[in-house]
Amino acid sequence: MPDFHAFLTRLPHELAFSEEDPAAIVDRYYTPDLEYRNDGVVLDRRRLIDHAGPARRNARELDVQVHETLLDGDRAAARFTMTVLTRKDRTLRIEAHVFAWLAPDGRVRRVDSITRTVS
């Protein structure tokens, strides 16, 4: 199973640029009963899989800089910045604070995140 740092850094690349089935990618990092709350919006497994389509169509480059992580048993937290260059040459920089609960196998079962777009 991928570790928490891989969850933060490799997962976005795999969803945006891999030719692998997005469901297989999501299942590698998340439990089937996942609950992902992003800025108050709840995403389930299906919505995360569906998010791969627009990411694959729009992202040209992606960089994740992890600034801090904290692991304590089955809980993890991180602060990171994701920068995306779109196919229309637009740069999106997103700052995120993520709090996650991990399953015994290391996959993520719940996430609460707060994000903001920075210039």
C-alpha cells in the first residue's frame, strides 16, 4: 500500500496523467467506503473516480510541494501546495490542509480538507 506521502504526491499524478483505469487508482489509495470532505462538499468513491476525467483533459503539468506532515497512529495531517498548469496555459495554485484517517492497510478511509486558491 502507498504511504501517506505517496497519497499526497503520487495520487494526483496518477489520476491526471495515467492511462490506468481511474477506479483502480482510487481503490489503491482509498477504502471502498471512503468519505472525502473538501471545503464542506462530500465526495464518495464514484465522485473521486469521475474527477479523473476533467483532470486528464485539462492538466498539462502538476507539481505537489508537501510543506508539513504529521502521522499519529491511524491519523495523518498535511499542509501542501499543488500547482497545475492547464492545457490553456493557465496556472492554478491550490494550498491545502488535509486531515486523514487511515485504514489498517494504510489506505485512506476519511479526509477532511480545506483548500484555497492562491496567486
